[in-house]
Amino acid sequence: MTDPTALAAALPAAGWAAHTLWFARRLRAARIDPLTGLPTRALFTSRALRVTARRPLSVLLLDVDCFKHVNDTFGHAAGDAVLAAIGRRLQQWCAEHHGFAGRLGGDEFAAVADLNDITPDDLNTLVRLLQDSVDIDGPALLSPRVSIGICSPDDRPSLPFDVRLRAADEAMYTAKTLGTRWRYAAVQPTHATAAGRRAGRRGAHTALSSR
């Protein structure tokens, strides 16, 4: 026969355990982007801070050129398909280079990876991978265009992660403006940021093609 006293004592514990599990799931859901499956800004940043403090990894920042045009022309479902595909491809590439990626918000992604043995051809391969056609509902295929900024360990030696991420942001904006697709951080940035954010997000080139 069940001891009523023991049962009464167990109920609050079981309730607390269920609440803890629910809270842990909610916390994890809040830190993982549901569209791409990548860490959100907070989780990516905390992981990147730890990893880059131990290993000399490069910091990358990228976004989709003229992404608003994607949503306005083809609809938000198409835009979501583009972001999901880019997130998946970026994470796959980062895993092959001993790193990981995150979605900072909107059409902006960040990553850390070991690029010590990377050549310009390897970076062009990354661009082609990210810009490969994306299937959307209907007969059309979208070919997004991305711009990437890279801050190598030598570009900002011994500086904090947030400074290196800002340098990658500046390099990305320069690549976007010049249409070079990717660019390493310069000693003196061509397009500096204010408080870590660019003033405007204009792109000099068409964001995508459809066929």
C-alpha cells in the first residue's frame, strides 16, 4: 500500500522536476534559431568567446545582399527558405574547418573557423556553396548573393572577440560595396561602423537571380 505521506512529499518534487525540464527546454529553444537550427546571437557569442580565447580562429560575418528584395518580390516563405539553406550550408562548411556558425538575426550570420590553410580559391568555393540555387515553392529557383567579412587572428591580435567581430563586419560591408564577395579585415577599415553597426545596409549589387 502506498504511503500517503511519502506520496504527498513526492508530488512537489515531481512538479519541480517537470518545471525544471520545461524551463530548460524553453531556454534551449530561445537560444536556438528555429528556422536554421543555428545558435542565436547570445549562444553563439558565449561559445565563440570561450573557443577563441583558447584557439586562434578566424571570425566571419556575412549577410545576404538586398535581402528585403527577396521577401518583397518572392514572399517571406521564399526568404525563409534562403536563410535556412544558407545557415545549413554555412554550418556544414564550418564543421569541416573546426568551427561553428550562428544566426545573429535577420539575414546576418557569424562563424568562427580555422582558416590557417585556407586559400582564396577555398573562400571562392565557400561563396559558391552559399550562393547555390535554393528551391522554393513553384518552378523558380533563387540564387542568393552573399557578402563575407573575415577577421583572422593576425588582423586584430590579442583583441577581444567583439572587436574582431566588428572588424569582420567592416570587412563584410566593404566587400558588399565593392562587390568582391569576401574580404579580410584591413588595418584601417574602408567602411567603419558606429557602435558596431553599419549606418545603412545598402548593397551595390543585385541580391539574387531567379530562373
